[in-house]
Amino acid sequence: MLSIQKKLTNSFLSLLSFPSTAMGFALSVQISALSWILSTQYHLEIDKIGLVWAAGPTAGILGQVIIGLISDNVWFWGGRRKPFIFIGGVLAALSLLALPNIGFIHEKSGVSLFVVAVIVALTLDLSINISFNPTRSIIADVTTEEKRTKGYTIMQTVSGSFGVLAYAIGAVWGNINLIYIAVFLVFVMSVLPMFFIEEPRHLGAQATENLQDETVTEYRKTDYPNFIKLFIAHFFTWLGVQTMFVYMFAYVQNRFPEFVVAASQNLSESEKTDINNQIGSIISISFLLLNLIGALLPAFILDPLTEKIGKVKTHFLCLFIMALAYFGIIYYGNISFGEVSLFGKRFVFYSVYIFMIIAGIGWAAIVSLPFAIMSQQVSPKTVGLFMGIFNLSVVLPQLVSSSYLGSVIKDAADKSIIFEISGFSLLVSALLWLLVKEPKVNK
């Protein structure tokens, strides 16, 4: 075992975060590029795009739980989480490689474009699902309770930083270049760290020098009522977040007049490509800013704040602020360009960016604190299983958003409905989180 693992240093916690970062990077690429590619290059309708997004979560409903259960009870290739991280990382890299080649696969195979898109999205999402559970569970496996929150916040700082990089690459060099860079990074970050991390043979062991101790006792039972409260609260969180992720492009197309007017004119292919790239750039910059705040806050702000007021209250405040940011986008998005000065027009245009920065406060909490809170509610011997069950609170709202809300948003003349749904969902979630009881941590 490396000495940095024995001491649980920040450098080790950073190394421990790379596999999860790889999956987060793959997810960032999926969020940034999938809807954009399907809409601008393959001309699928909004509801069809929603169905493509629904394919992966549908398979992930069982996949996450099954992988979590299996990884709690197996040992091969030097670990219980490592094998699934290896497999998921390789599959995710290959799926990303297929993403910009959907049209090529369609032409060569003769399979319909929609079916090919579903298969590629399904494989990518399944790959992420296969690995995401083990990459988060391994943090709980090899850290002490005292260090666990720091482990997850450092995970988000590292993961968020790479998420910012993903959206920066997409904004500057375009989504296609982003995808090919992601193929390399996802493979390297998911596979290489596994050669330097040692897993405990017995779940529930303290992750220090006693990692190989054969005498391990289970020191905590699962709090089922509290876990259910946490699950429901997180469901509404992701209903709000996923709706924004999947349909943000429709809001941008609908909100800014130059895009709406241009779309109704007879333009050359190069002019259409330029407009599509502008839309993609706005989306990439928006998600870049969201992830920038999401990367900076967890380790430097949220972790110290949780020490003072607790993780649950910190999470509530962050979600509440994110909901307000969504409502800010709605308010300024409804201002008519004809009613404001030139400065006002610019502010209305850039208000999307401003409020996405504010929304990043909530995003920072969403991708770090719930895992630390959840891991304190369950037995350490079943972390993988309950991590998989907990992920259903992410997958199920994805299905609702992708399969049902797509039609609702398509039929709505004002695409601000995207942020109305997201904002109210986050408000409900914030209130439900206050019902979650936070256990005390022994230091």
C-alpha cells in the first residue's frame, strides 16, 4: 500500500477521484454534445432526442443496482470495484468514439439513424452507469468516516475542474474535437489509477494501516426511513437538473431572435453550420460556468461550511440558491428586446451566463454532498448496493424528463417552461432535504 493511502493525504484523495472524474468527463461530453449533434447534424425533433436520452437511464435502472450488489460480494482482478471501473472505462471511451460517427455507422449498417443513436447513447450511458457506482463506492471503502466528506468534495473539485475543461474545449474548439479528446482522457483516468489504489478485502474496514486486518466488525446499520427521505429529495433535485441539461438547447434556440429568424430563412449550409455552432457555443459556455463554480466550491467552501452547519443544511441552502437562479433566467428571458436599451439587451443576453454561475452553487453541492450523506445512512458492507439504489433517484427523474417532458416542452411556445419545471423541482427538493436526519460522525 502506498504511504499516501495509509495517511489518506490530499494527494491520495485526488488520485482516488480520477476514475469518477473520468466518468464525469464522459457525462459532461454527453451533456454538451449529444443533444447538439442529434439536433443540428441529424435533425431529430425534440421529443425524439428526449427518447434517445431515455434509453440509457432505462437500462441503468437495473444496471446500477446489480453492479452495486455484485461489487459488494465479489473479489477478482485485485478488488471488488476495480474490475467494473476497468470495464466501464474502456466501454465509455469506445462509446464516445462512436458518438460523432453515428451517421457513418448508419450508412454502413443500414440501420435507421434513430436506432443507431439510441444504441450509441445506450452503450455510453450503460458504460457510465457500470463505472459510476464503483468509482463512488471505492471512496467510501478506503476512507474513514472523518475523511469521507473531504474525499467526496475533493472528488468534485477534481471532477468539476475537468468538467470545466470539457466545456471550455467545446466552446473554443467545438464539440467534435471535445469528443475525441475525451476518448483518451476517459480511458487513461479510469484505468491507470487502479494500479495504485489498494482496496480493503473486507468492507467496513478502516482505510489506514489496518486495511488488511482480517478481524472487521460492522459498526453501523442501515437507516431505512432516512434513506427513503434522502432518495425522494434527490429525485426532485435531478428532475430539475436533468430537464435543464437535456433541453437547454431548445431554450437558446427559442430565446434569442437572431437564431429564430435565421432558422426560418433559406441559408447556405455553411451559414446554417455557423448558427448551429453559435448555439453549441452558448450551451458550452453556460455549462462551463456552471461546472467552474461546481469545481471551486466543494473543497474550498462547502467542506468548511459543512463543519459549521452540517451537510444537510449546507445542501438545502445551495439547492435553494440554484432554484432562484433558474427563476432569474425566466425573469430576464421574458424581457422584450424592443423594450430595453442596448446595454439592457446585452445584459439580457449575458444574464443566462450570470445565472448559470449562480446555479453553479447548487451544482457544487449536488455532485458532492449527497454521496457523503448517503454513505452515512447505510451499512459499510452494503455501500455498493445502496449506492446503486440511490442512483435510481438520478435515473428515474432522467426518464421522466426524457420520455414525458420532451413532448410537453416541444408543444410549449415559450421554452422558459424548461426553467419553470427545473426551478420548482429544486424548490421541492430543497424543502424535502430538511427532513433528512444527519448522523453524527465520530472523530
